[in-house]
Amino acid sequence: MATKLPIDCVLALTYNCNARCTMCDIWKIKNSPELTLEDIAKLPDSLRDVNLSGGEPFLRKDLPEIVAAVRQACPKARMVISTNGFLTPVIDKAMEKILKIAPDIGVAVSIDGIGEMHNTVRGIPGGFDRCMETVRVLKQKGMTNLRLGFTITPENVEHFAKVYDLTRELGIEFTHSFAQSSEFYFGGKQNVNNPDPVVLKKAYKHIINSELKSWNLKRWLRAYFASGMCRFITEKNPVLDNAPGRDFFFLDPTGDIYPSVVHNMILGNIRKVTNFAEFWQSEEVEKRRVKVDAMKTPVWMICTARTALYRHPFSVVGWIVKNKLFGY
Ligand code: SF4
């Protein structure tokens, strides 16, 4: 049977970046190549989630045109822009246009700690205040699909629960990830990421139980994702199988298509693709998938987890019911 078309992808629109993060060297890349509107027009309409990422996506002056191109190529896809949030006036102006094209679009502003902690992790003095101003401006536009994104590192793990609490105060959503190593993403940065397990588990307990107390399916699913992330970080073992290079892919600014940001296997280049379905279901790509499977690289990120949730709905529902009734 032919491989199904992917439902989830991350687009690195550019590797140009105005931050100086401790866990990522992308900002050291100068004059990054960039994905073009022609590249984006080739995305398959099977996609249900598209993350517009970078580098810093708001450095692209044509971001509104990019959003329009994604909407046209994949009309059923939910879109989220992941930003470091430092370019408040630029973001303000671009979102004015973007919200007219895609009123339901989401924005995730990275916050890796409160105050000085965030400034240190992101390498930008005064960065926390700038990000909070960005959030204020976006809220003022009436955006409801707004979230803070926290990246766990050993240095900021003490702030994990605090940033979660900040989202509850602000009435916006919370998402998080774990600083990983990659041979080709994060500027090739190799992170040794072993946050204090006691602090980490305590923060997860707080976050998961708080999410489960709500009457909101999205937050329950987020609690499940968080429990999987806790296990992944402490045991390096994903809770559910996921399918890199099948359900999802990562597209870099040169057009190279990878199974994910941590699987170093180019499946092809979108610039050479004339028909995405034919490419995705070709024998050559299938052979590369077999090699990807053999890598056995454990992975648990929002894109991989989201697709795994679709594949294993009963395990997820069972986990939610049990932990909602008895606590995590
Ligand atoms: S983590 Fe994001 S904001 Fe930080 S340097 Fe990398 S791409 Fe830029």
C-alpha cells in the first residue's frame, strides 16, 4: 500500500536570526538561503498542521505572502508562527496583514524564563520585556491563538513551572520543548541536556495536574504531551511510536526535506519535486525511510507527538481519564 501523505510539517523559512540563544547556533549562520513562494506552493494539501519557523520568521519581509501561499497550498492546515518575539514593531505590522489572510493563525512567542533568566538563555538584554510587549500587542489585536513556548535546558528548568503559571495569568496557551542536538538543525549544536530530574518532575506534576483540572480537550491533550515529554527527557524513550518521514517532515531553507529536525537523512529537495504525492510515494524515498527507521533515533516533539496521538487515540483517552480522575 502506498505511504499516506504527510499531515504535519515544520518549515524553516530562513536561518537568519536576531537572537543569541545558548542552546542553538542558528544565529551564527549569516546570509541564510530562504524558502521561496514557489517552494511553498508545492506543499501537499494533505497537511493539517504547518509550523512556520526559522531562524526568526518575522525577519522575512514577505511573511504575509508566505502565509497566503501556505493557505492556498494547504487550505485545511492550522498554521502557527514560532517567533523569538524580539521584533515587536515588525511583528505588529506583519500580523496586521497576516490576520486578514488567516484570522485563525497562531503565534508562539518563546519565553525561556522570567526576566533575567530569559535574557540570559536568549542572549538579548531586556529581551523578556520586549517579548511581553509583543504578547500585549498581539492580545490587543484580539488574537486568541496565542501561546508562550518554553525550551527546557538545565539552566532554566527552575523557571519551567513559573512560565507555565505566567500563561495562566495572561490567559494564553502554553507549549514547550526540550533543547536537543542535531547534526544539521540548531546550527549543528550538540546540547548536553540533563536538567535536574527532581525539579523537572515537580514542575511537570504541577503543569499536568493543572491542565487536567480544566474542561478543555486541547489542554488535556497538552497534559498528555507533557507527560510524554517528561518520560522522554528522563528516560530518552518516547511514549508512543511516531513516524518521522511518514506523518511529518521538516523543510529547511534550501528546500531539503528531512524526516524531522533530528533525523539526518535528506529525503529529497522540494525544488526538484514536480508532484509531491509522486515524490513522497516513490521507491527512492521509501528506501530512505527504511534507513531512517534503522536509526532508531528517539524523538518526542510537538509535531511527532501530535501525529502519534492520531495513531493511538485509545491509549491517549485512557491516560486522560485515569489521570483526570486520580491525578498525575
Ligand atoms: S532557538 Fe530560535 S531564536 Fe534562538 S538562535 Fe535558534 S532559531 Fe534563533
